[in-house]
Amino acid sequence: MTTVATVSPDALRRTAPQPAPVATGPWRVEDVEALFALPFMDLVFRAQQVHREHFDPSEIQLSTLLSIKTGGCAEDCGYCSQSAHFDTGLKAEKLMPVDEVLEAARAAKAQGASRFCMGAAWRSPKARDMERVTTMVREVKALGLETCMTLGMLDAEQANSLKDAGLDYYNHNLDTAPEYYGKVIGTRTYQDRLDTLDNVRSAGINVCSGGIVGMGETRAHRAGLIAQLANLEPYPESVPINNLVPIPGTPLADVEPIDPFEFVRTIAVARITMPRTYVRLSAGREKMDDALQALCLMAGANSIFYGDHLLTTSNPRTGRDRSLLERLDMRIQGQGD
């Protein structure tokens, strides 16, 4: 008779690899680079440990994103299909009526989303637009959804108006490291972005800010982005990590894709440096297979954009997402067991 040896859970915990201690912030870029340089399995293990200290590892938050005003943007962001500087074939549209936005919000809630994000392709909103967007915030919030908007740059008065309307989150991404920013965008400065985040924070609105990887940047640039986000006081409550979706007609249409494991490393480093934030697996998921998405969730992502479209790019079908989450035994935040 063959005897099978068993190992107790306590013994497994004692023998599990323990990554070397790392800095806990404020984060120097070299500290963040040191995290990126950890052996891959050690990095993911460390990120999972941090994640479990602050979140239920089997729970995921779902957000839905709607473009409420598409195209014709005056900015020259090199990744964006909505920029008026590039010929991408995208037709500019006016700001959506409130009732159409509410119809989309009801559908998002019915599909399990707990946050409804509204994006407008503006450099910054004009005075004539503020009444309608604040009405959208109030009406969507009345449906029982968290509200998020991304409208470009905000001054203090605009931020306070959105706060008064009940806005929960404002998204304004830093996109990349300060040193690489000028290679991607020329019509607004890095400080412009930081000033908007300051105005949002001062108004008492939660900050949603992340970046895009795969734009031709180096690992040092990715570390620089994470350091910038992690050193905000406080760091953002929500950090979307986007994998570039190359758009024909934009300057970044032919950029070399980022290595998938490097993308996972970026998720893991974001989790370690910002332990209490929601790290959102954002643009680029449609090109990721289920195994890669699962690895991102293991590395600390705990939020996704849910729905067939983002602003102008496609997203995995809701049925595919539901199937994946069920296979991973993931629970949707707000829906119980």
C-alpha cells in the first residue's frame, strides 16, 4: 500500500516564498523600478498578499463607461481616436440628451454595474455645458448608481459644481511619466493634469486617475507613472490601467505592443504601491485572453469596465465577462454571494 504524504496549510505558509521587503512610500522612481525587477512569481505573490490585506480577493467592482459627447476634441493626444488633429474616420457628435444617458445608465445597472462613468471629448467643459452635465450626475445618482465623469480639465468652480450635483468620482488620467509625456501630448501640460486633480480633490470628489501602457515607453517610464500616482496626497481611490488600443490614423497606430507579462507587472506594482485603491483593468481587454485577464486579477486588479464599448473602442461582450467571472468564482460587488 502506498502512503501519500500530506502537508498542512501551516507548513505551506511557512515554506511559501517571501519576497524581500520593499519601500512603502513615499515612492522614489528607483523604488518602483525595484518592484518591477522582482522575479515575476515573487512580484505577483507580493501583490496578492497586499490585495488580500485590503480587499476580498474574490470580489470585483463593475463600472460602465458611456461617451456622452464623441469626437472633435481640440487636444492632440497621440493615442486618441477623438482628436480633431487626426483623421481616424470618427464622426464628431454633440452632447447627448439627458434621457438617452439615463436609458444607458438603467441598462448598465440591470447588467450589474455599480458605477456609471460618463466621458466627453472636450479640452474642458464650457459654461453652457455645465447645466446639462450636472443634471446627468443628479439623475444617474438618483438611480442608485455611483457617478463618475471625465470631461477634460476642470477649474475650481467647475469641480465644485460637479460636487454640488453629487458627483462621486472624476477621472483625469496622467497617462504616462512626466519624462515621456511630451512624446504623446503637446496641447496640455503635465502640470495642467495635476492642477485638475488638485481641483477635484479640493472639491471633495474622489479621484480616478491612471495611465496607458504600451505607448512605446520604457519600464522606467512605467515606474515613473506609478510613482506619480502613488505619491499623490492621497493617492487616487481608483486607478485605471489601460493597455493601448492602436487606432489607425493616430501617431501611435503602429507602436509595438507591450509584452503581456510586463502589463501584469504594471498591475501588480500599482497594487503594491496603492494598496487601498481599486485597480481597474481598463482598455485593451478585448485583445486579452481569459488566462491573461485572470492573471491580472491575481496580480491585484479588482475592477473592470463592463459593457460592449468603452468611449470609442470595443470591449469584451458582457456574456464573455459573466462567463469568465463565474469560472473564476468571482462575486460582483454589491450583489452578495
